[in-house]
Amino acid sequence: MENIYIIIINFLSICIASYFSYIFSKKRYTYEKLYERKLTYLEEIYGKIISLEKELRGYINTTGFDFSEDSIKEKRGKIAPIRQNFTELKNFFEEKEIVLDESSISKIKSFIKSSNGILVEMNISEIYQNTNDIDSAYKQIKEAFQKMEVELKETKEIIKKDFRKNLEGI
């Protein structure tokens, strides 16, 4: 009879241990999958951020300061894809925002806000150039350049540090 109690106790111990192992494994698997996805999203978002920054920088440093008559068509042709990439970054971020940390979310939103401000300055400069107000056009593109060199550059560096910090935690 005593052996039956020992067998029952051992069986119950095995069942309880198995149950807790299952729960722990399930939570760990979910945790690992979530952070794997988070890593992928951070990589993709950062790639889109770098790409947009390069496009903004390329436009402003070359086409943006060209105020010749022929440059208006070229500017329109180059701003449209930049705006499209901006929209893709914004939409991708909004779709994946739920997985990211609050600190990353606020920093990415700051980058998006700065990028949008630069795009607005670029568009206003083009409008002024189209109305032959070259002084105002120059002022707007110079403002876009300043935002790019200060706000956007600082925000990108903050994002880089934040993403690295997140990756270390993974």
C-alpha cells in the first residue's frame, strides 16, 4: 500500500512538473518570437529611415539649390518619390508600432515629424520658384537644409542609439 502512495505522489509530481514546464516553454517561445519580430521591424524601419535621409540630403544638396528655369520640372520629378518613401516609412511604422518600445516610438515619430517639415519646406521652395520669387525659394530650401543638418541628423543619431540599446536587451 505504501508503494502505491509513493507511485501516486511521483506521478502527480511528474504531472505538475510537466505542466509548469509546458507553461514556461510556451511563454518563452512567445517571448522569443515577439523579440525576433521586433528585431526584424527595427532593422526594416532603420533601413527606411536611412534611405529617406539619403534622399532628402541628395535632393537638398543638389537639386534644391538649383534655381535655373529648367530645374522646376526636375524638382517635381524628384520630390514625388521622396514623398512616397516618406509615406511608406510612416505607414510601415504605424503598422508595426504595437511591437515597439515607447522610447523607440517617440523617437521614430520625431524623425517622421522632422522629415515632414523638411518636405514641406522643399515644396514651398518649389512653389516660390514657380512664381519666380527666387529669394523666398532660396530661403525655404535653406530652412530645409538647416532642419536636415540639425533636427534630422540629431534625431537619426538618437534613434540609432535607442535601437542599439533595444538590441542589447534582446
